[in-house]
Amino acid sequence: MTSPLFSDRLLNWFDQHGRKDLPWQQQPSPYHVWLSEIMLQQTQVSTVIPYYQKFTERFTSISALAQAPVDDILALWTGLGYYARARNLHKAATIMVKSHQSEMPTTLDELIALPGIGRSTAGAIMALAHHQHFPILDGNVKRVLTRYSAIEGWPGNKQIEDKLWLIAQALLPQNRIANYIQAQMDLGATLCTRTKPKCTTCPLNVDCKSYINGNPTDYPTSKPKKHIPTRQSHWIVAQASTGEILLEQRASMGIWGGLWSFPELDNATDLDFTCSNQLNINANRVTALANIKHVFSHFKLEIYPHLIECELNNNYIAENKKLSWYKISDALLLGLPAPVKSLIESLQY
């Protein structure tokens, strides 16, 4: 399986066409590699760059990240999605401060033991930051390897994934491991793309099995489809006559964990009761706002916002630390799910 030609051709291509000006490549410390790899999970480079730049300006080190309130981290993460990544960053930073002298661990097993770091992310840190010979298997690399070796079967299947790990390990070069790992990711992102791959300019096409067979887009095998359910949620968008809006911090676990959102209900018939008896809100007027549709990886959410024009009631809310009235300008500084932020921005006062 070992093929020097594979790595040689890939590295030669990288020298001419690889990406070398990404922000995290300018500071390839373990900390910066870790941040970038977490942010890049299921997220495109162009989307990540501005978030990464703001994040590293605010949190300059592992200790700074650990000392920050989780709410501050979530606020900078707003719009990037998959918020468990942000919570795990904070958890991992806290562990590193306590158990690793505020430094990233230097072994694969210790990295994998940290929240939010799997084998591929740990391998990237070891290769890109420590120049150790470890493979990675992110989405780009899976696509490259399944096409190159014409591996049938969904890569999320453990048997297929184990096979890909063996191939990835066998193809590692003896030298320039950091460049090689970056080259694999770059090839998948720029040439060996999910649709319309640019096979004729690919440095691996001379012995890429799927290209030779004329069916590169058949790989990787798609995930077996299953029905995605639809859920409904009714939002209580309470706005006081003085302009403040009522927000509730969600539980730390689950969808949008730890973020601030509008109080919600499963059924609109409970709207009056909840406002009067649980939130102590006396509605002056209720207006149905435009519906919002939001898609998660495992379900679709249909949101029905109800604008409740009311008077400010700080005394009652002060008894509940998860509920608070905010000026719109202050609310936009919180950690907010993307549809909540958009709705807040649309409110006028």
C-alpha cells in the first residue's frame, strides 16, 4: 500500500497550488491549530476566517479561553453553528489549565481525552503543530481516499472508516508531514470537491481508481437516507413599551445549549397562560410575525414567533436568573442562535 509517488505528487502540487496564507497557518502553534480544526469541522474555510480572527484577538491563549465566561465564547461563536464545539473548547481549555500547565498535550491519547477532540483532530494537531507522523480523516481526506482507492460503502460506517484509517496511515510520507496533511485537505477542498471534481488537473489522477473507471462522483458512498422529522416551536417575543426584549438562556445541553433565545412553547394555545402565569406579562397587543424555518442535521424546525407588546416587569424576572430583559443593542452582544439574532435585528425601537 505504501506509495511514495502518492505523497511526492501531492507535495509537488501543494508547493505550486496549496493554500499557505490562511490565518492559522501564520501561527501554527498547537493552540491555533486546535482552534482552527474545531472551527473547520463541517464549516467552510471562507466562513471560518472572520470568526477565527475575532476569536484569537479576544482569546489569545488557552488560559485566556479557560478564564472567560462561557457566554463570552458563545457570543463570538454566534452564527458559526454546532455550538457544542464552543462549549467543548471551554471545557478542554479548563482541563488543560488544571492538568497540562495551560498547554496542549503532546500525545495523541491525551489530546483525544479532551472534550471535542477526536482522532482526526488530534492527528491534525500532532502533524501540523508538532510535526509528528499521524494521519487525519476529515471529510476532505475521506473523499480523496475513497475516490483514489475506489472504496465502496458509507465512510461513516465503522468498517469502512477503519479501512480508510489503514490507507491514510500507509500513505504517510517520511518527510514534510505538516505540508502533506495540509495538502490532503487542500486537494479535497479545491480539486477533489464533492460535485464537479477537477480530475484532469489532479496530481493523483494517473492511478486514481475512480478516475480511471470514469466514476469519481460515485465516491464516497452517500449516507443512507432517513426521514428527517419536522418540529414546531412558538416563540414569545415579548417587547416592553420602553424597547427591551425578554430573553431566556437555554439549558447547557441540547440544541443551542447555553445560548440566549426567546421563551418558547410547543403549542400556541398555551401562549396566554404562559405569559400571564409564568412570565407575569400582561400583553397589550399580540401580533403573529413571519414564520421562520431552520434546518438542523437531524430535524427541521418551524418557528412561529408571537410579538407580545407589554410593559417592563423587572421585579418578577429578577427571581429567575435564566430570564432577563435586554436592550436590543445589549442583546446582540450575547450568544444567540442565528435565527434569534436575525429576528432581534428586525425589531424596531
